[in-house]
Amino acid sequence: MIFGGAVLTFAQDDPEAQKTALYEKFLACRSDPDPVKKKACYEYAREYLKKYGADNDEYVAFLQKRVKAYDDEEAYNQLVQRYESSVKDAKNINADEAFSSGKEILAKQPDQLDVVITLACVGLEKFSIDPKVVKYNADTIKYAALAIEKINGGAKTKYFGNYSCAHTTTAFPDGKSNALGDLNYTIGYIMFYGMNQKKEALPYLYKATQFNSYTQKEPSIYNAIGAYYFAELVRLSQEASEKLKANNGVMNDEIKQLIALQRGYTDRALHAYSRAYSLESSAPENKTFKDSLRAKMQELYEFRFDGKKVGLDEYITSAATRPIADPTTVVAPIQETPEASPTGATSATTTTPTATPKTTTSTTTTTTTTKPASTTTSTTTATTATKVVKPAKKPVRKRRI
């Protein structure tokens, strides 16, 4: 008994035995899947390093490496939890936290495509509300462009976004196409409405309509495109008026060319507005917008079709079946006034774009002042392109993913 007791005391007092026992305790539990038990296990490693770290041997190096990896993993998991908590509730997204934690995640793992897409989505949502939140605009455009680049480069993911920003849905099982439509829309929408870069925004807005995405039927896209063409129409009308006045009211070839170009811009504006009008829902809250837009379209229609007052409904129906023109292409001037036929047919004797009504030769110019609808204004000039109509208020963007 004395001998046995002596051996036991020797084992308990042996520093090397204690050191080995502590090390083996860690080895035995370090792979436990239970996070609570795993955390407790790593306390053995920390205790070992505290007691024997000065040895600076291979065992110390191994444990230092394992503890650092565990701490890094735990820190990353907490970061992910912060990010997920900030975006998982679609009705209560914490954009500040989403961008803060999302940026940290991407700094550690730049290939996290879902995070890139989601940050672009969150930024657009905040810019779409009233009042608009603009402080995320630069980052939103940056991440939308980065996501497009990654997707076009072959990056894939299951849902193409997280939680409410996931683009793989029942309605759009091709999440890639839906995401590309939305990402192009994101850039175009913010550039157009938030940065006053309307011309630069058009290619993105147009491209958003070319994917199998909810953006194909997003009225605010077509309303923006129409508004750009309309603004150009106004500019050309004012330029023609100034040149006509400077020429003592006498028409010349330069003024006639400006009038022809106005017809080309009218075609594009009317077509885009028709799409916006037909796609916007008829819910009561949209009535004011739709009424004002229709009044403006009626004025454009009458100008484009030489005073014709009937046929707008047929034109709107026809516009839905025809692709809108790529805004990066040059707007062709229309040298002749049109027949009253909004069918989309063209005459071989004109330079009218194929998506516009048939035209015939006319040199008629008039001085008109047209009474505008309640949401429009009117400017009188001495040409048939006299009407200057205030663009309709853009619709509040609704999430349709």
C-alpha cells in the first residue's frame, strides 16, 4: 500500500505526465460537433499554452495554430450571424449593419456572391423608399457591378442572394437571369433617379428588360426611358423655336431636320410610356400616375400623328407586342408626318424606325398652343413640334422579386 501510494503521488507530481495528460485531453475532444463542448475543449488548449507556452516546441506550435484557427472561425461565425440578423427580416432590414458586416465578410471571403448581390439589393430598397436613403448609393452601384462581373465570369450560387434578396424563386427558377435583370436595374435606377446621370443609366435600364426577370415588366424602367426621350424632345423643341425666331419665322432645312428628329424622339417616348402605362397596375393608389401619364401620351400621340385624337388605346396595345428600341442606337429623324395608323407599319419612302407608324409626305407646319392636361404645361412655337409636356411623376418602385 505504501508502495502503491508512492507511485500515485509520483504520477500526480510528475510535470511531464500532467503536461501530456492536458495535451491528450484536447486531442480527445477537439473534433466534437457540439459547439458548446468544442468551446470547452479549446480551454484545455489555452490552459496548455498558458502553462507550457514558453517551451516553444512542436506541441506549442500545433496548439497555437489550432487555437488561432478556432478563434478565427468563431469570429467569422459571429460576423455571419450579424449579417444574417441584419437582412433576414425583409420588413426590418438594418442596412447599416448589413453593409458593415457584409463588407467584413467580403474582405475575408471575396467570392461570397450571395452577399455581393444582397448588398446591392438592400441599397436599392433603401433608395426606393420615401424618403429616399441615398448614403448607400455608391456602394450599391459598386456591388451591383461587381455581382454582374462575377456572374458573367461564371460565378454560380444556388439562390443568387440571401433571404428576401434571393433571385431563385418559384416565379423565376433561373435565378441567374433574374439576378442579372435586377442588378442592371439597380445601377440604372440609381443613376437615373439618384445621380442625374440619365443618359448613362439608359443602357442598364434597357438591359434589365432583356433578361427573364421581373424587370421585364417593371413599369418604372419604361417610365424612365420614356422620360429621357421626352426631355430630349423638349430640348429639341426649344432649340427649333430659338432657331426659327432667329430666322425671322422662316423655315429652313436645319429647322426641318430638328422637327424630324423630334418625331423620332416622340416615337420612342410614346412607345416607352405605353409600356409603362400598360404594365402599371390599376390599383387605386396608381390612378393619379396613370391618369397623368395617359394625358401626356395623348398629347404626344396627337403630335406624332398630325393631330389625330383617336387611336391611343390601339397604339398602347400594339406597343406591348413590339420590342423597345435599344437606347444606345441613334434616334432616326422622321422626315414626314404620319398617316393616322398606329399599327407599327412603315413606308419604304421614309426614314421612320420600324417600330413606328407609317408616314407619308407632308410639309405642313403650324403655330399651335394646345391646352395641356392637369399635370402638363405647354409652350408655343412655330412648328408642329410645339408641345412641351411635363414628365409624369415616376411611380413608387415596388419589389416584385
